[in-house]
Amino acid sequence: MKTTKTKMKTKLALVAGTTGLAALASQAHAQSADALIDKLVDKGVLTANEAKDLRNDSDKDFNTAFAAKTGMPDWVTGYKLSGDVRGRFEQFGSDNNAQDDRTRLRYRLRAGLTVNMLDNCELGFRLTSGDNKTAAGATVGSSTSSTGNPLSNNTTMQDNFSKKMVYIDTAYGKYTAINSGGWLLAATVGKMDNPFTFTPMIFDSDITPEGAALTGSYIISDKHSLAFTGGAFVLDEESGVSKDPFMYGGQVTWNAKWNDKWSSSAGVGALAIVSPANLTAANVVNVNNGNTLLASGAPQYNFTPIIADASVTYLFDKAPLYPGAFPVKLAVEGMNNPSAAKNNNGYWAGVTFGKAGAKKTWELTYRYEALEANAWYAQMADDDNVAYYNTAPANGSSGCVAGTNIKSHMFKGTYAITDSLTFSATCYLGNLINNTVNGQAESSQNNAMHFFADLMWKF
């Protein structure tokens, strides 16, 4: 009888302990309580059934405590605040005498909230800094009169300490329909982080598309898995036409870990832009140059590119001044747009040494890229990869401008000063592939240099 009472007191104490852990921190609850219960099962203090009952009791108490402390509904199970602040020194230059070296200081702020709910639901939003970008021909009160740059969250330090803009970067809802048996399937609606894993040759890293996406994965074995994405996104809404421009796409990626040293990835995807004739200079924001355009400023060709990528990574045991195992990654990506009659290919190849993440880790990257004029919609491509234009193309800009019709070398180095603070330096050396602009040959000096150094704090 005494032994039974002792066991009961022990279990009651365990319930109180796990409940206390739950009430202290929502993010630590699952890991702390489950680890404690697993340890007690291993030591024979609890049976498997008792452990199951204890987990159920702990979850109920946690949900009650969480709702009471946060004031949130009882179907909210957790939340996460995250974001970063980045300071940047940036410089543009060219051998062309018409280009004065240009220097500017910028910052980026991103802060967001993710809320987890019962029944596999999630919602999230993120706010970001940014300079506004006005579409040509836009008027005050129009949908494009003062919008954020879709390719950049940077804010330039200028205008006598003027107050700066804040924009909605993401605002989405997500439902995970399947998460068992090696399968994962989720649907997301709203303005979201890019669900595709194409590189900045296709999508600038700051793009957050608006529409709906279906993402999933399947674990084939402990060495192989598949990931897939499908999406439909709105490019613009025009009340005066019946066919608004949309973007559709799909991507499948095979990831493999062959052994402790070798891993690889290979993927294929396709994108399509519907009604590109309505992507006129007056309707949408134009940041980049490169595409062959109609008189309206809309692209002359359709965009239906097929994209393939592959990478292989080898993990060395060590490297100088690098803590832990040292990865070296070789990667390539190529695309072809069959809807364009010419200048319709793009590719890049590169190598990365190391991986910056935890404190004192670092990485060095080199990449060569060639993206022809009509391989892809120029307004989606990396806005850091620039060439020099003496003459502004129709509905475009002169000077150091990004987009398509550019070949370039990119060098980047990153060092993690702490787990939360990183320093990086990046340099693009670019040139035009075809230097004919508005039917006239440009100067041969179309090379451009874009250098920037970043300090970034994240939480």
C-alpha cells in the first residue's frame, strides 16, 4: 500500500512539473515535457500507457495555462515572433565615364508573427521597411501610385532624417491536410514567402508572391525524399480588361543523402505568365530592364520557361578556421523559354565553401551567370545583378540597372560573428549580353560593379 501511494505521489508531482514547464514558455513546452516523460519511461518509472496519459494531461493543462496567460482563444496553441535588422553599405561603379561612382547607406527591418492553432492551422504576417516604387503613368489614388518595391526591402538613408515607410511583406493562412506516413501536404493562401526554391536568377530573394500555393513532400527512405510545389499567383488586377495577368508554376525536387559525406539535389519546374500584354509600364511597377518590349511597355513575348537545377555536396571532416564538418557544394541551374523566338536561355554555375550559420562559421561563394533578354520576365530577376546602360531603353532606366540580358560574376563571403549576428560582403561584376538598346548599339563599356557589405542581427 505504501509503495502504491509513493508511486501516485511521484506521478502527481510529474504532472505538476510538466504543467509548470508548459505555463512558463509555450515554445519550450513540447520539447521539455516530452523529453522528461521519455526519460522516465526509459528508467522504468512510467509505463508506456502512463506516459501517454501524462502527455494528454500535460497538453490539456498547457492549453489552459497558455490561453489564460495570453488572452488568446483556446484553439491557439503557440506563437513565434521573428525578424531581423540589417545595415548596408552599398556602391555602384563602371568603367564608363558617364557613370559616377555612387555610394549609399541603407537599412532593412523585418518583423513578423506566426500563430499555430489546433487542427493543423497556421497564420502569419510580417512587416518590412522599404522605399516606395511608383509605376510610370500612375496617378495619386491609383493602386500603383506609391507601392513598395517588390524586389527590395531596403530603405535608403536620405531626405533630412525623414520618417520611412513600412509595408506588408507577408499575410497568409496555412492548412496542413496531411502530415503522417512520410507524407506532408499543405495549402497556403495570401501573400507568402516564395514557395518555390528557384534561385535569384528566376526570383529575387525579396519577392513574396500573392495568391495560393500547394506544397508537400514524401520521404521515400532514410536517404531519399521528394518535395513538390504548385502555385497560382496574381501579377496585377486591371478593372478595364477581362484577362488579368497571372503566374502559374510547379516544381519537383529530389533530395538524396548517399552517406555521411555525399548528398545531392536535382529538380525540374515550369512557370507560365498568362496575359503578359497587360503588364504595361502604366499598370505595374518596373524595376529592371532587359525584356524586348511592345510600344505599351509590356513584354513582346510570352513566358513559359522550363527550369532544371542540380547540386552535389561533399562534407569534409574539417577546414582551417571552421568549427566542425566543412561542406563544399557545386550547383547549376538552367532555363529555356520556348515562347520567345530568340535570346531565350539562361544558366548559372557556382561553388560554395562552408556554410555560415552557428557562431564562427563562414562561407565563400562564386557564381557565373548568363541570363538572356527574353529567357524570363525581367521584373522577377535578382535586382542586385546589374549592367550599365548609357541609354535608357523604352520604359526602362539608364545607369546601373538589373534584370535580364546580363552576364556576370558574383563573389560573396559571410561570417557568423555570433549565432544572431552575421557580416557579409558581396560583389557583382556584370555586363550586357546584347548591347543594342532602342535599335542602336551602346558603347562597349557596359560593365558595372555592384558591391555591398551587410551587418545583420536576427531574432
